[in-house]
Amino acid sequence: MSVFEERNYICIEGNIGTGKTTLCKMLKQDFNCSLILEQFTDNPFLPLFYKHPERYAFPVELFFMTERYKQLQEQLSQGDLFYDFKLSDYFFQKTALFAKNNLQEDEYKLFLRFFGILDDLFPQPDLVVYLHRPVDQLHQQIIKRNRKIEQDITIDYLKNIEKAYFEFFDRKTPFPILILNIADLDFEQNPAHYKQIKHLIFHEYAPGIHEIDLAP
């Protein structure tokens, strides 16, 4: 049995600025896969949220959740007649992770009611790959890429997002999670770095956490 027969749905995850979308696009060039990229720039509340998070957290998270649901429902319901597997630069569970970090307790409890209904409708990923970089590197990358809506993101905010992910990884999951520490790796410009990551993604992993340090 090939790895593609075992993995129909792979998600690349990570904090803001870690390079998950870039990696997905590179993998798309090497494999016959259906690519699902999050359309985060379409959220009209996002610029307001970065300036006034307490006021705009709930609408920004509701918008993200409904847009992710709509996109994944459309993409994951399609058959794989022409592709070996589906590859996404996010998984739906990140909706709850970001919401927990951004919402007040009463808002989060209400949010989870909607999230739980929608989450039950999706298949679980066959593998989640989490790209980990130190938050100071992420902050520099965010500044470097100079997206207007991201300029108010702080190091503290990135630390809170990182904490939310690792709290999720402490839970028992029915699918494998591969955590790759890629501090100082430049897989976009260095073919050897990219080859190393690609090789690890297509190993076989049992359900649970698998952590590999690739930092030089």
C-alpha cells in the first residue's frame, strides 16, 4: 500500500508567518495533490481586530469559522479521481484554538457550540504537520513580508497562539501530528532543507505526537 492510499488528507499547520502556505505550494509542484489554501485576507474584521482585539474578536472568529467551513465542505466533499491526496495549509481545529486565545470566556463557550456542530461534519486529517519556529523569528518574518493587516501583530500575541497549539497537542488525537522544529531553516531557498522536510512528511506515523528537531 502506498503512502497516498493511507493519506487522503494532509494538513500543514503552524503559527503566523512560519511558512506553511509556502511549503504547501512547493509540495503542490512535486505531487499530484488538490491544494486548499486559507483565504484569510477576505475577512473584513481582521484589520479592526488587530487594532481593537477585545471589540472585534467574536465577529472575526465567526467569519473565519464560516469561511473555513464553507471552503472545506466544498473541497473535502469532492472525490479524488484526479488527485492522489488533498493538501491544506490549515486544519479546521485551528478555529477553536484561535478563538480560545482571542475570546472572552462566555464568548468562547458560545462559539464552541457552533464549532462542535460544524467540526463533526468533516473527516479527520490523516496527518497534521506543525512547523515550529521561535516567535521572534516569526515576528521578523511578519515585518519583512509587510502585509498591512498584520503590522499590529505583537510577539505576545504570537506566544499566545503558540501556547494554544501546544495545549491542543497535549490531547489524545486519533491522527498523527508531526511537529518539526525548523528554526533557521530556509526550505524555500535551500533545496536540501526542503528535501529533508518533504521526506519526513511522507514517512508513516502512528496516531499521536511525533517531534523532530531539524534546527542546525
